[in-house]
Amino acid sequence: MKGLYKKIGATIVGAIATVNVMALDELNVAYFEEWPMPFEYAKQIGAYDEALGMTVNWSAFGTGTAMSAAMASGDIDISVSQGVPPFIVAASTGQDLQIVDVAVSYADNDNCVVASALEIDASNASELAGLKVSVPIGTAAHYGYLKQMDHFGVDVASMDVVDMAPPEGAAAFAQGSVDVFCGWGGSLRRALEHGNVLLTGAEKTALGILVWDVTSTTAQFANENAEVLSTFLGVTAASNAMWNSGGFTSLMLPHIARDAGMDEAATADTMSTFVFPSVSNQLSSAWLGSSGVEFLKGVADVFVNAGEIPSARGSYAGAVNTDGLEALASQ
């Protein structure tokens, strides 16, 4: 066994052979700090370097937009957990990027919250008409809001929509200045102290309302380094499978927390809201086989309507490359 599997003494998804690298001497990968994920365990123990047979240089980034720019310049080969919105912006404005896997789903970390005093839930959502809602326009949260209102049959034109960043929206929500908050992260957690969601993360996902990050690269890199890419994704998939099994938490958590620059309690709390889909799940109609591609188009159309990008592609199927995942699934 190679790399990660030898180190943990057990096979999770099957052995990955070390790549016989010819063209590459090293790999440059972007990731986010304070965004804890299972791959960071493999990163910490050097499993990527061992499986790939080369040095992997990891660079922390602050935004997905900066990741796009770094891939465009050639400074970064692969970006882990790039947000869908910045990916869509780049892919819609001429950059030939491709999604190569679903890095993480966090539907419970991005949602709309209704003020508790209104006593509105999924059973009487029609009463949202006429209410004031804070929404960060042009974001995945905006898309999620529109899709939820469509699901409940609420005409968004009947609502007073205010464009507010999540921190501002959460403050306004706490003060009672808005009736509904839409946003993510810490702002969402603060909003939940004063209200309730209409749909859980699982319920939204079942409806095709996805909140997720991707692993991305350029089409050129994917075409020229297919084996490297597949092996990289394989180590990531193995790390996800380890975490999902629940049997390696005590082993992995300290490494992940250290790499994310967080304490273990905060790391565990954050990761409890994350879902790391298996390879077969990613290839299914729930993700890259259908719904995920449709979601990309939906986000792009929202951005066009919001004036964030001049136009959207007719389809984003060409921006999804599942060759690496399919190679893993065939092993």
C-alpha cells in the first residue's frame, strides 16, 4: 500500500499507486485556513507527497476569487474548496476552469432564518409575503433564497428585499429591523439565536438547493496531468472516507485543527455542519451527474440578473470534468 493507507495501517477506499511523474517536479495547491476538512490530515502527514511522488506546495488564500487569479497566472495548479460563486464568475468571464470534485457540502451553514415572533415555518410559509428580508445579492445565499421562495410558492416581488452582507443582516435581524435573514457562517449562527429555518440542509439538498465548494483546476492542467489529478483526488477521497467512517476522529482531528489554525473544539463544531460526499455520490445525479451542473447554471443566471457578470453560459457541463473521479470509481 502507498501513502496514506500505509500510514494508517488500513485501506479505506483502495490503494493508490505512486504516480510516475514526468512533466511535473512539484504541485502547487491552494486552500483556505480556518476551513477544516479531512484532506488536511493527509496534508499534515505528507500523504499527498508520498502518493504523488513529488513535493506538494500548499498556499493559503483568503478568497476564491484570488484562487481563480492564481490559477490563471499559473501560480496554482489545483484549488481545494473554492466556492461555487467565484468559480462561476471566472468560468463565465472567459477563464477555462473545471470542477473536478465536490470538496464539501455545507447546506446547514448557509440558510434563511425567519424571526421567531412571526411563528412561520414550512407549514405556513405563504405568510412570508410582504415581509422584509436581508439577502446578500449575487451570492449562493441569494440563489438559495430564490429557490426556497419558489418551492413555497412565495412571490419574491411581494417581499421587501434589502441587499445586506451577512454580518449586517444578522445585526438588523437581531434588532428586528428585518423579518428574514439569509446568509452563512457566524452570521447565520447569530441569526439562529432569534429565529428558525424553513428547510434544513438535508431538505434543501434533496430539492437541489445546493451549498457547496469545489476542487478546481484549469482545463489545460487536467488534460496534461490526468494521472496526477486522479491520484490527488484519490488521497482526498480516502481522507473523506476516513472521516465519514467515524472511526478515525481522534486520530485526524488534532492534525486537521493544527492545519486549519483552530482549536479542536471549534474544528469539531465546524465540521459537524459539513458533508463530504463519497466518490460514487459525487458522480450521481444528486451532484456532478445532474443537479450540480444545473445548480451552476442557476447561480450564473442569478449573477447575470444581479449585474455581477455580463452573461452566463448556455450550460456549465463543459466546466465539469469527472475523469479523475471516474478513474477512482473504476478501481
